[in-house]
Amino acid sequence: MKNPSFFLVFSAISLFWSCAEETAMPEDRAVDWWPVQIGSEWIYSTTWEGSSGVQELDPIKDTVSIQIARDESGALYVTTNGNYELGLPNALFFKNRRIEDGTGTVWFDLDRIGDTIHRIERSSYREAWIQEATALEWEGQSLPAIQLQRVREVYANFNYPSNYTLSIWYVKGLGIVRYTGKPLSAETLQVKQLVSYRAEP
């Protein structure tokens, strides 16, 4: 006689896996983290932080807006206001789970969190771009984020700040929420923080 307990356990396992398959979440893509709709607009405030941590508010607000086009292969890319808004190139190519610039340099890669996404070796400095999972405080919330950090090690014969660091924080569904960097001419750290975001359908 067959054991009814075996069939009960087998049925329960089968039911569990079938439900798990039905409720599986879709895989994240780069565009899930950076919402790319034509006309979307991000506005950032700017503050300057010194070694003491005191912030000085800059009245100028940066605005980044998006236009969308496709390259010859049909790949989606985005142009911002031009130049290097928030340290980003003026054209970003969205390739499923990562973002590149026009030279193929990776700016964001969901498959390499916790990894160095690229390195640059020059005669005067070396540079590493590292992605880390982290949390970011924004509007009273602690949001899961990915921090892209650019670290430069500068050789003594080059007039450039040693260990120069630039950081960009991505939050899913919002894009870039925070950006910090120290311009060559500045004594303090420049901090740009998202203050408003308008999404176009």
C-alpha cells in the first residue's frame, strides 16, 4: 500500500514551487533604476562642505532633463542638457542591466555590485570605479541605493589632489539622488542633492 504521507509532502512541494514561479519578480534593468522618459527632469540643490562639516548653501540649482533617441543598432540612449551634468557624459547608452557612455565606458552595472567596473591607468594617475550596495537618507527615508565611487591615486609629478574621490548614488526608480565631488579649484566638497523630480509618462 502506498504511503499517503509521501504524496501529501510531494504535493506540498509541487504547490510551493509552482507558486514561487508564478510570483517571481521580474529582473531589474538599468532603466528600472534610472527612469528614462522623454521630458523627465531632475533638480538638484548644491551645498559646500568643509573639513569641519559646515555646509554652505549655493543658490544655484542644477537641472538635468532627458531626451531619448536610438543609435544605429536600435539601442536606447539618453542625452541630458549637454556638457557633463553631475559628472555624467551628455549621452548614456542603456544596455539591459548596465549603462555606458559613448566610448563604451561602464557607468552602472547591476551584475557587478561590489566590484570594480573599470580601471584607468595613466602616466600621471590611476583610477578605479567601484560599485557598492548601500543605503541613502533622502526626505526622511532610508532608501536602498547603489553608490558608484571613482577614486584616483595621483603620482607626485602631477598637480592634482591625491586620492581624489567622486561619488554618485543611484536609487531605484529615481535615478541619481546624490552626487559629491571636489572640483580642482575648490577647498571644500561639493554636494548635489535631488530636491525634485518630474516624471513624464
